[in-house]
Amino acid sequence: MSKNKLKVLAVVIILTNLLTGCWDTSNIEDKNIVTMFIVDYEDGKYVFYDEIANINGTSGSGDSKTPVYSILRAEGKTFIEARDDLNRRCDNEIFNGATRAVVFTKIMAQKGIEEYLNRMRGNADYRKTLDLVTTSTSAEKVIKDKPENSASLGDAIENTLKEQNTLGNSFHVSAGDILQVISDKKAGFLLPEINLVDEENTLTGYSVFKDSKYIGLIPADQRKGVVYLMAPKSKFYYEVNYKGRKIQIMCRIKSKKINPQFDKKQLTFKIGMVFDAQICYMDELVQFDENDKEEMSKKLKELIKKDIADALYVSQKEYRCDYLLFYKYFRAYNQSKFKTVDWEEMYANAFMDLSVKVTISSAEALDISPK
């Protein structure tokens, strides 16, 4: 294959796999196409790590050639200085429109990310749908990872999050979502934490941000209630002990309603959640009648209700931060009141009237493949 044909192939790969939306493709070979961006803070300096697709240098052979990715590091005492350092190190103009994820290290998250997010707001190149994540893994270790099934580190992070969302085990957080929360100036927010675990990109929890600064972490094993409240669709597995048997049950949210009520300075949120459930596995195969299923539904209901109640308690009492975004419901309910209240105080003292209903489906609908 000729050199010109290889370049054309590389361009097609980049456009197909990396870009969304339209832009001037005539100068693609004259741009540094960023696929992931890490923002770190080291020794009093902001440090950028850009993952850049090199469409002129490809790997593989024949028609299987794919772009090579390189890491470009820059630093400065301010974001402006770091960006200037990055520009001076680049052989071509930087294009951010293909960025799959922006990663904030934990130390950067603790310092605060609002200034950087506002810079993103003013950069028309950035897609507002890209993923924002945090990591406790060092930036040096992150960039050394070699994804097995993704074209780049940016793709690997995006695919990890997308898979969790598809399974119903997480919820999508985009740059546009966070920029909106920051503009409202009433609430906090959550960002997924991705770390290398056994050399694999893994969702390890959610970083809690208040005033755009990291204040804590919700570990992955405590995320169920948060996901039920945040995701439009969610699904988790539970193990119920019933009559001396261990029974694995899959629970999928069917409907969710959150309605605020305000009376004599007391804010109440009526939260109603309905779940469908299926028995997936039991350590001993037996038949259950309707009474058995009703009793198991009650046990399951208490487990789910505890997960959601715990998520609410941590948000209201431990962090005193509305990262679950209840403010949007109250604003829609009474916008004039919302503008004048101390939302942090009102949210922390709001009464959560939680109702959960769980129905276990009939035996004919069982999913027999345990996860």
C-alpha cells in the first residue's frame, strides 16, 4: 500500500472512531488530535499530559494499520503557562474535539477544578459530552497503561464508563452536566473515579465535589443507592438468605418519582421507586410459591431501601452537599423560593419520605445466568 493511501486510511480511522460532529477535515494532517487529557498538580505547578493520535505514523500492516498514540507533557505555575508550554512543545496545532476523557488527579481535584472547567467552557473545540473523571492512580502510571481492547487510553476510559452505564451499574456524567451545575451555584457534583486495578481501568467509586473541590469518595461497593437516584435506568444484584438458602436476585428499577413539598419552612421530598426483580441463581434448586416470592420481595425491599436511605444520609448529613441534584426538583416546584433560600441548609434538613416497591417476577421469566 502506498504512503498516500496509508495516510488516507489513518484519516478515515480517526474520523470514524474519534470524532463526533463536523469540522474542517481539510487540515487534519496539520493538527495534533488529542484523545485524552490528564490534569495534575505537582511541586507547585500545573502539569498537563496530552494523549495525541499520530495519523502519519501508523502501526500494523496492510489494511490493518492504526494510528500511533504519544504522550506530550507540559507544565506551568498557572494554567496559562502550562498551556503555553504545551503549545511550544507541539509540532502542530492542538485539536481537542476528539478528546474522549479529561482526567483529574486526586491532588488536582483537591485543589479545585472550577478554573479548568471554565476554561473548557470557553474552548469551542471541547465536546460537552466528553467524560470527566478523577483518579488516585499517579499520572505517570496512568499513561503507561496499554489498553488491550481499545485504540487509546481515552477510548479505554470512555468504554469502561459506557459499559457500566449500559449494564445499569453507573450513570453518565458529562462536561456539559458539570458546567451546568457550576453555573447554578447551588449544589455539588459527582465524578467517576477510574483507577488501574490489576492493570485494568476500573470504576472504583465517585469523587464528591463541593465548591468544585474534592471532599471525599463514595466507594464502588456503596454506590447502589446513588446510582438508583441518579441513573434513568439501573440494575444490581442482591443475595437474599431465605429458608436457609442463598438466592441471587437481579433488581431493575421500573419507575422513579421525586416530588418536593414545602410547608411552614419544612421541605419534604416524596421519593417513590418501583423495582422489578428476577431470581437468577440459588444454591439449591427448589420451587417457590406466591407466598415465598412475597416474603422474598419484602426482604429485598428492605435491602434496596437501606441502600437508598444510606445514600441520602451520606449526602445530607456527612457531606451536607446536594451532589444528588435534588435542587433541580425544588427549583421546578418553586423557582422564586429557590432563589432566596440557603440551599445547603435547606437540603441538609429536608425530610426524605422514601417509598420502595419490589415485585419478583414469575418463574417463567427467570434469568438463569448469574453475574
